[in-house]
Amino acid sequence: MEISRRLNSIPMSGIRKMFDLAGPDSINLGLGEPDLNPPNTAIEAMAEASRAGFNKYGPTAGIMPLRQAVAERYRLHGISGGNVMITPSGSTALLEVTQALIDPGDEALVPSPGFVIYSPHTVLAGGKPVEYRFTGEDFQPDIDDILSKINDNTKAIFVNNPSNPTGAVLTEDSFNALCDVADDHGITVVADEVYDCFVYEGIHRSFLSRLDTSVVIGGFSKMMAVTGWRMGFLVADESIMDAMIKMQYHVCASPNMPAMYGILAALPGIDGYLENARSVFRKRRDLIVRRINEIDGMSIDPPKGAFYAFPSYDLDIKSADLSMRLAKDGLICSPGSAFGTYGEGHLRFSYAADESKIEKGMDILADTMSKLRGTSL
């Protein structure tokens, strides 16, 4: 039995590889999985929905009350329930959008460093991913680089705001420049905004206000710390919603019914939960940034969003090799190269883990870096 060339042409995620290396005593700062408990309201409502018999297939686009609740949450952007489709995870939404928009031979601009599935999804749709880079310590998109890579085959540009892995948040200038690029060249923006709830400085600028040229992906996994429920959503112009629903039908038929009712119950009161979560993550961010900058040869500016630290280092060693060395020493992180060509020379640490794990992990990092530099602490 032969595997398709499309699938064979894409690698397994570098994040997942590191996760699989984690031993029972390892400090795992490799996965972006919040360690907070979900809202109790969500858990109780999901269980009650299951007990009440909501265990069958549901509407392909998700139950309308939840679609409307999402629209209400983002009402300032003028969207309605008809603009929203509930999906089985943000990752699935990204796959569905890519399959719906990209034809064989099309090109898609993908951020580098950027989330690991944009390029593989483009390849699986028969398209060609083209990496674009960032500038500055705050990782803003290099607009000149983007413009140099646009041609007649360019169909879409992936934008992740806030960013995984860098934690960067788009400035007003960057946001406006990306909008101009989309308008001037007829390119669709695929905006991955699953971390929009986690911005620590500044504001989040959403492409929800530009659904004529954008499709926006959101998620509940990070928002409510329910990564195992696999629940997300996408927001699109109603003119293409039928196509999105058709794509989802052929992927999964319908989203998880009990989970939709759990999320529906918790969503109206989620702001208090998120305020506490941001406070927790901001404190952890400040801790990991301080610890990293205390290590000779490592550097990071405080990320403004998400819950990832993406420091640079000055050792002459590939990030994959450095990550493997750290894994051997008991610390799991992700190599910068897992996030694209321009991610080399960096490591990604998740601070969605508690402070004691961050402290222990940074102790290992400091010790390993000292040994590799031939010095002693």
C-alpha cells in the first residue's frame, strides 16, 4: 500500500516529535496547552447535554445558538450568526479554509516563523507555500519581503495574530500594511486569531472587520482551556459560507454536540475567567523572560500576546540539535526550525505551565547553555 505523495512530502510536526520525547520526569515546556481548569459552567453544561440525549449528529455548521453567541461576542465587527461556523478545532478550520480556497498550482504566503500547519495544509491542497519573514525584535511582518514574493499565482496569505511561536501582536502600521497588500493584489487573508484573548500590552486588531477579503479562525481550546474538546470556529462572509459548510460536511459531518452546549453555557460569562487567565500568564511571561535574559548568549523581548517565549541564542548549533540536547537533560521545548526557515536560531518555550515548572526548566536551560559554552555557573 502506497501513501500519497502529498502526505509523504510533508514532515511530522517538530513540536509533536519533541512531545513524544518527554520522559516521566521531564519538564515539558513544549506544548501550548493551558494548565488552568476550564470554566465549571462549561463542564457541567456539556455533561448535562450528554445526559439529556444530545449525542447525535447536529447541524454541519454547528448549533445556531452557539453561532449567534460567537457573533454576539464579536458584535463590534458587525457579524451575525450566519457569518459563523463552529468547527472541530481551530486546526480543522484552517484545513477546511485551505481546501476551500487553494487549487493545485496556487501559492500561499505563510509566516516564518509561524504555526506549523499552514505550509502542510497548503501542500495537501495541492498548492505551494511561500515563506515570508519578519523584522525587528517584535516580529512584525516584513512587507517588502511579502511584496517581493507575490505573483499571479498568489491566492492567500496566512496571518497569525497574536503569533505562535513568537507571541508577537500586529501593530497598527503592520495591520494596515497587510490590508493594503490584500486589497492591492486581490489576496485573501487567512487570519488565525485563536489567541485573541491573550494580549498583555496594546490591543488586538482583528480581520473580522474585513470579511470581504478575509476569513478568520478562532478557537475555544485556548480560550476555555479545553484543548481536548477540539472545538473552534471560523468567521467568513456569508457569500462563501455555503462553501465552507460543504467543506466541513465532507470533513466531519458536524461538530461535537455535547461540547457545543458546554461552550454555549460558558461563553457569556467568559470575560471574568479570561481576566484571571491573562493575569496568570502575564506573571509567568515576566518570569520566563527574566530568566532567559539572565542566561549568557540568550535574548528575548517580552512577547505581547499568546503564551510563548521565542528567544534567540548565539551558539553555533542548530535549534533541532539544541532541543534534543535539552530533552536529554530533562527539558522539552520546540526548535525554532519547526516553525519555518526563518525560525532557526531560536527556541520556543510555552509558559502555559506553572511557575515551578518554568523555574525548573530555566534552571536546566541555564545549566545546559553554560556547559555548551564551556563555562560553569
